[in-house]
Amino acid sequence: MSRVLVIGAGGVGSVAVHKMAMNKDIFSHITLASRTKSKCDAIAESVKQRTGVTIDTAALDADDVAATTAMIQAVKPVLVVNLALPYQDLNIMDACLAAGVNYLDTANYEPRDQAKFEYSWQWAYQDRFREAGLMALLGSGFDPGVTSVFATYTKKHLLDRIDTLDILDCNGGDTGLPFATNFNPEINLREVTAPSRHWENGQWIEGPALSHKQVFDFDQVGPKNMYLMYHEELESLAKFYPEINRIRFWMTFGDSYLKHLEVLENIGMTRIEPMMFQGREIIPIEFLKALLPEPSSLGPLTKGKTNIGTIATGEKDGKARTVYINNVCDHEEAYAETNNQAVSYTTGVPAMIGAALMVTGQWKGAGVFNMEQLDPDPFMDMLNKHGLPWKVQDLDAPLDF
């Protein structure tokens, strides 16, 4: 039984603490902190209604390292679960080092003023965490997170050698709204509008954003347009599995979403550079975020399913093999259980599982770790037990694109 401090009261934070409260044999005490305490209080009320468990709440500016350190010292957790904005990763890691506590997050660091996300900033903390005897686990969401574990499980059990790896992320959900993002709009739009990148033959191949489209028929969702994108797990997969010749990430988008995105880009609303408006400085994408629906409010509106998985080609026992591991998650079922839609659910559940494996000592070490470096088996077992069941199927042939 362990005390944890969860930072971040969006949809992912909500799912994570709901699921932690459902596992009180592992998590004996939960504190949820965010800049806006009222959001934490609303989540705590939902947790109490659904599970009977009382969690503590607190106001916290996670940009303030001293304040975060003081809160960690007051709460005395064995683990800090960072579900705040990626901009805040390094500050929270600094606070964990100052307080002597382990760290977990679901998304890698990116600067506020630069639309660039990569692991180098967090990997640079390796020596500091190792020398302190602390563990920092990066990317314990779905993608990154579960997709990396799927790849590791594939290498351990299904293929002797992986030649190509494709990650396919499909959200078949429909909110009925003209335009909405399924997670933080600012992060979502920065990610989607970035140039595409994939790993091939030992180098990065870059292209224009959303310029490479394929159609794939997703189980329980149907045929969807999916687009080649850059995503952070490509970097860690390429590092820890250098033998893979090609690694790609695909995400589905509907035509209406892309048309709205095109208009917003054309009029400058996705820009991250400051501008003056009526005598004060604003950042257009932050203003746009304030206008768009809050992702945590989409739960009761969203119908349909997500389907996220990996397709790996390679060799097993001297024979060519292509294997597909995926999870299908229902938006309405996720909402009934945790008051959140499936995009938050598929990230919040893996955050809880990663935290559970750390606090129980099944995953342990000193230093900074990515998901690919750890034993996939206990994580895969917990996915089946806690709402994200997966299946493995052999495909007749590799992807033809």
C-alpha cells in the first residue's frame, strides 16, 4: 500500500485517480493537485460517488519548483504521477529530485515557445536520477506507453526479429460537435500541425504535415483515413530497437476536423508566437484553446470506439510473420466507469498501471527509463484486468504501403 501524488486534473488525471481508487490495496492514499483546485474537488466527488474512496485535493502551480517540492514533502508520496502539461515535465522532475521521490509521466517534455517534442531534455536527467537512487518512468500512457509495451511484448514473445513496426491510432468517436479535440487542444494542435517524421534505414525521413494518407479498416470502427505523423515513441523505439528498419506512426482524422484545422491554420490561430491584441500580449493557440470545448467535458457526448495497436513484421523460427496487437475501447463504457471518454481512459489507465508496477516494486531501477526497457508481461496482464483488453492476430501479409 502506497501514497501517491497525482498532478493534473484534466481527463487523464481524472481517469487515473478513479482507477487508483478502485485499487486501494495498491494505492493507500491519493492526493490530486492542480492549478485549479475546484477541478480536483469535482473529480474527488466523482471518485467518492463511484468507489467510496476519499482522496485529498490541493492547489498547485507546477511551474513553481519550490512549491511543488514543498507539496511533495508535505504529502510524502512514494511516487509523483505527472499528468499535467508537457511544458511542466522538467520542473516536476526537478521537484522530485529535490524531495527524493520517484517520478512518472505520460508525455515527453516540449518547450512552450517551440513546437518541438523530444526525449533529449528528459534523458539528460539520467545521471541525476541514477545517482539519487530514484526512478523516472517516461511515457506511461497509451501512445506513448502501451504501444511501446506492445512492441516489447512482440519482441519477447512473438518475433525473433522485428523488421518494420507501424503504430495505428484510430479514434472512431463522434461528439456531435463541429470541432473539438480529444485532449488538450493546445498540445493536440501543435502535434497535428508538426511535420511528419518516421524512422527508416537508420535515419529520420521528414515530410509536410498530413501529406501522406492511407485507408485502413479498423475492427469495430470501420475504414478510416489515417495520416503519417511524428509521435514521441518513435524516438525511444528507434533508440532501444535499432534493428528495426522502419518505424511509423499513423493517426485517423475525419474530413471535417481537417477542414476546420486548415481554416484555423490559414488565419493564424494555431500560431505559438506572441502577438499584441488591444494593448496586451496573447498567444493565438492559447486563445483558441479557451474557445474550444474542454476535453474533459466531452465524456457524455462521445459515442463510438477507439482502436489503437501495432503491426510488426519480421521473423519467427526462421519464417516470415506479421502480427497485429490492438485494443478497442468504447467511449460510452469508459464514461460510465470513470466519467471520461475513451481517449482520456486509454491514457489514464496505463498511467495507473505504470504507477502500480512502480509502487509494488515490479518495475524498479535507478535512472530515467522508457517503457521499452521494462518487462512487458506484468503491464500486459494488468491491461487485461483493468479495462484495456488486447488481442493478438496474425496477418496474412505485411502492410502494402
